[in-house]
Amino acid sequence: MLNHPPTLRTLLSPHQYCLLGAILSILLQYGCRSTPQTTFAIDRPDRHQFTTKEFVIHSDVPLRPDDPLVRQLSDVQLQLAQTLKLQPQRDPVDVFLFSDETSYRNYLKVRWPTLPVRRAYFIRTSQQLAVYSFVSSRVLEDLRHEFTHGILHASCNHVPLWLDEGLAEYFEVSNDTPGSVSSVHLEELLKAEMEGWSPDLFRLEMLSKFEDLKALDYAESWGWIHFLLHHSAATRSLILDYIAGLRDATTAPRLLQQLETAVPTYAGDLWDHVHDMDQQ
Ligand SMILES: [Zn+2]
């Protein structure tokens, strides 16, 4: 779950600088077993690089190809490419893995002094798609979300906020079974339904500031993505075509109008899908 500091959005345009949720989780035990070398506050970890075609992991300790982090990032990249039928990335995603939390926080404090404290960040600038995090027991979980942002932005010119967060939440749930139900988001949606709330893609598509996103917005974004990818061939085709169109888009078209045309019963279908997930 990520809250995106409004200040960054104001510093850079959404297209050039997409601070997608608190990214950067940190890494695993491998870093904890050896004595990590503390980095200078203004430095990013870069003594070692593990390079693939789609991403580069920068760290102060060497990573082996069978490291859980390497395997996970490879898995997530492949899952996104296959599930969403993404075209080849235009740029690699740079993942900066600090060996310790102090170095990570010091770096962010110096480089991005207005950023609230988070365990991980995805930061898009005109020069780089960067994920920042540090070694911890939760790094794999956190990186699934933030790295998803990176892959999407490496493949698409424009990614609407709701879609960005919905897909990041979708791929964050499980590395082994993409599309697994998020019990947290499902509970949020069912609770909101009991209180008379209804999903509203029109409203969701209007949101463009991270600071405006609430927990229910993340849950709703996840719910729409899960529905579109799994409900029927028509909904799946619709969302895949929509994402394909974002590759060269200068602005994101509204999905709602296309959905109303392709699946006129979408409102009831969405709730049916949510209730079906609750029965699983
Ligand atoms: Zn996010």
C-alpha cells in the first residue's frame, strides 16, 4: 500500500515523475547475514550491479542469479509481460537496494527532503525509472508493488493513476499465483458495500494526485483490475487493448466509455465478481 507524497507530484509532472507509492521495500536476509557496509548519505548503492535486459539491481553486496530478489524481479517482469501482453520495455528499471535502513533514509532525506518516510519508493524522472529500498525481511513483498510500477512505466508512455495502483496491488498479492485474491481489499470493498458505497470508475479515473488516494481507492482500483482481467473474455480483451493503447499515448483515454459499450452490464457484473471472490 502506498501513499504518494504530494510534494513530489508538484515538483515534477506526473508523466516525468511518478512517485508511485511507497516502494521500496527492502531486502532479505542475505544482507543481514553479512555486515553491511554503510553508504554515504548522498550515495546510492552501486558497488555491484546485477543486470538483465529489463532491470538492473544496484547494491553494495554482490547478488547471485539465484538470489530470491533476482528471481522475484524476474518473475514479476515475466508475469506482467505475459498477463498484460506488454510490448518490450523501452527502458530498464533501476533498483537501488541499500544494505541498511539508515543509509536508505539518509539518502532520501538528502535527495528528496520532502518525502515522507516510507520503506520503498518508485520514482520516475526524465532520466530514470528508479526503485529504492533497503534490505529487510519484507523486501520481496514491497518490491512486487513498486517494481510493477517500474515495469508499467517502462512499457507505457502514460499510466493512469487508478490503473497504476490497481495493477501494482494486483501483482503485489502473491508472487506464486498472480491474480490471487487480496483479503484486505476484498474486505474493504464488502465493508463499503454494507455502508451503501458503490464503485465509481468515472470518479476513479478523475483522480490524478497520489495524496487524494484513500484505502478504499486502492481497494476499488484492485477490484476493477481483478474484474477486468478475470470476469470474461470481453472484459479481459477490453483492458488488454486499453493497456496496449497506452504505449504511445500522450494522454490516457477514459476506460469507462469503452466499458459501457463493450459490457453494458458491467456494474452488476463487478459486484457479482466481488461476491464470487468472497465465496472462494
Ligand atoms: Zn503504488
